[in-house]
Amino acid sequence: MKATYKIYLLSAVMATMAGQLTAQDMNSSYFLDGYSYRHDMNPAYGNEYNYSAIPIIGNLNVHARGSMGVGDIFFKNPDYGIKPGAKRTTTFMHPGISADEALSGLDEDRNTLILNVDIPIASVGFGAWDGYNTIELRERTHVGVSVPYEFFEFAKNIANKNYSFEGLNAKGWSYLELGFGHSRQLFDNLRVGAKVKFLIGVAYADISMNDVRANLQGDHWVVEGKARAEVNLKGAYFQEKTEEYKSRPGTNYNKVDKVKVDGGGLNGFGLGFDIGGIYEFKDCSVDWLDGLKASLSLTDIGFVTYTNKIVAESSGKPFTFDGFTNIAVKDASATAADKTFNTQKDELSDKLKDFANLEKTNETGNNTNGLGATLRFGLEYPLPVYDKLKFGFLYSHRYGGEYFHWNEGRLSANYAPWKWVDGGINLAFSSFSTEMGWALNFHPRGCNVFIGMDYMLGKTAKSMIPKDSNVCFNFGVNITWNGKKDKRQLKTLNF
């Protein structure tokens, strides 16, 4: 079964193709005037300076989010220090960990983990053509894993009821993005912007368990459903291996043993768009509304079509388990209704192979995948008696299909004590958790340096892996210089 598990985890492995876990946006910096990359969250934003990113570290971040973390799977081993050789940590399946404790941190609907990989290769922003313009080249990878609660419950605390594992899925896709953006002041109080993105596919994988369920029928369990693995990667193919059934000598079966790549390269094309706008209330009949800014954007509208598809599927044969019965001491004394434990174990193992092993198919073709758009709505209000302090609210919604969508509301207080530095703290309420965030942004003449976190780093394992899956760390260094300015910017920054 080891090879089968490797195939099921292929989507998660794709996250390492770009070298590290990173993400494209830091919502904590949405209201910071001197932050170079606000245009990635709303293309209507511009800068009062030109900038050029230092490759890789121009906008580097580590970002993961979800309702399922390392701390929900691994626990302190109750046998550690008591039984010789016991390790410090163990999984939730340890018999010394109660079902209530093991399942307490899991969402009773779906448990997800979402990773976004975004490596900036080159990024330039400059004022020209009566507005602000950006050119970006970056590599992007997205990975999502969804596990239903009943999957964990069945594994840990099996009861006399039927289980459905609908939503057991892992998906990943990677592509190169070349984007061109332009923003300008349309009217005195309205600024708009848009980006067009040319996309080149790299890889796509979708590992799904279709209609998998475990039903108690009388005195035995029947597990039904099919596993399917779709991979789009140039030069990739499934390598099969022939093995013999343990309980049926002379009878063989085929199984997918490895995913191999011969060559590799670009693997499809796509197109994407960002649109956005910012409206500032001015000369209102209600005095306190003056200075309020409302912003709205929709980013990553588009698709990528991946070519070179290969497919592997399980047989779909039901798996039946009715326990071990009529166990004989030796094979020699066994009758048709009286078998040794090892014989029954081999038979059970062969049934499980028939149910779960993947076999390659002749199916080919393309896969078209949406980018996963993000909607953002923001309100920003400067304190009337002290305009260095302003407050903001940002609502974000990610369209991620049935299993990988999420919502977030973020309240922030942002402070700019001097013209060359600003920062803020915020509180976020999301589909996954409630978290604190912060950001600091330095933009003196000649450079822009920023650092921040959308989610504070909580408890970590001994290896410094966060136990909570909601993690974000953002850091960037960019070269800036004054050039041809958009004289109608919403706000002028002096350097």
C-alpha cells in the first residue's frame, strides 16, 4: 500500500516544486500607503515612487491556512518515558489517547489545509501614461487538502453507523504568470485599475475519492467507492508493477508503483484578469464622511488549460471485513471453515489491494482549471483630529470550489508617525480561526523594506513546525526611485 499512498499525496508534494511555501498577498498591509505591492490585492492602487524588486526576496512570504494542523494529528505520546523505546510524539490513533481528545480539534464538517506558493521572479512599478504601471513575472502554485470529519471518526472511534467520506480530496496546480497592470485617477474621487495576466501551465494534479463510504451490513463492514488520480505534467507517466496475491498463488495483479517524469517543461496556457476601484468621499453634506475611502477588487479571474493528462483509477471493487473467525493453530489442521490467522490476514490484505490499488488507464486529454478568484472590499477612515492614525476594515472571500473557499474579516489600526514609515496591528475573523496580525513598512528614499504577519506564530513542535495551520510571514526588499509621477494620486508621499 506504500506506493498507493505516494500517489494520493502527489498534490501535497507539488508544493515543493517551487522550493518553499510562499503566498502572494499580505492582507495586514492593505491600508499601508507606502507598501509596494498593494496592487496585487487591488490593481487600482499605485505608488508615488518607481520600484524594482530584488529577485525572490522582493516579496517573500510563508503562508498556509486551514482548519487542520499538525497539532490535530500528532500528540504527546503517553508512553514516552514509561515504555522503553517510546518516542516523544505519536499520532491520534494511539490507544492511550481518548477519542474525545483525538477528535476535539477537528472541524465536524470538513478539515482543510491550503498552501499557496508564489515566488516573485521580477517585479517593476513605474509612473507613466497618466497613471501607474506594473510588470510582474512570478511562479505560482496552489495546493489544497480536504478531509471529512467522518474519516477521522471512522479511524479512531468506529461505531455502529454508516460513514460517508465525501470530500476526501487533494488538489494542486502550478503555473507561470506574466502580468501587466495599469491604474489611474478617473475622476477627482475615483481611481480604477486593471491587470491582464498571461499564464503558462506547469503542472496539475487532482487526487479524489469518489463516493467512498463505509456501511455496516449485519455483522460486517462494506467499504465502497473509487479513487482517481489525474496528473497533467509534460513527460510524466505512471510506472506499474506486477505482484502476486498472497492468498492466491499464481494469480497476479498490477498496481501503479511510481510517477516518473521524462523531460518536463511547459504544459499549457491560460489567461487571467484583476479589476479594482477606490472611491474617496469628499465635500460630503455629512462632515464625518469626508476622508472615508471605499475600495473593491476582484483578482485572479481566469483559467489555465493543462495538457498531457494521465489517469489512474482503483477498480471500485467493494472491500468487505467481517473480522477474524475460526482461527486454527496450524494450516495443516485448517478446514474450509477453519483457517489460521496468517491466512485470513493475507486474504484481507488481498481484498484491500483489490479495493485501493491504482491502475493506469488509457484516458488522455486536457484539464481546464480556474485560478480561484479573491474578492476584497475595504473601508478606510483617518481619525479627523489626528490623520496619522487611520482605521480600516477589509473583507476577503476566496472562491475555491466546494472544499477550498474561505471568508475573512479584518479590523485594523494603522499609524504613520513619519513620512517614511507606517505600520499597523489588526484582528482577523476567518473561516478557520481568530488571529492577530501586524505589519511594518519602511520607505525612505531609495528603498522599501517591509515585514509582517497575517497570523501570529502560535505553538510549535520541537522541529519548529507550527501546530496551527494558519501561518503567515512576509518580508521584502525593493529598490525605489522617483520618476514620472501620476499627479492625480489619491495621496502624495514625500521622500
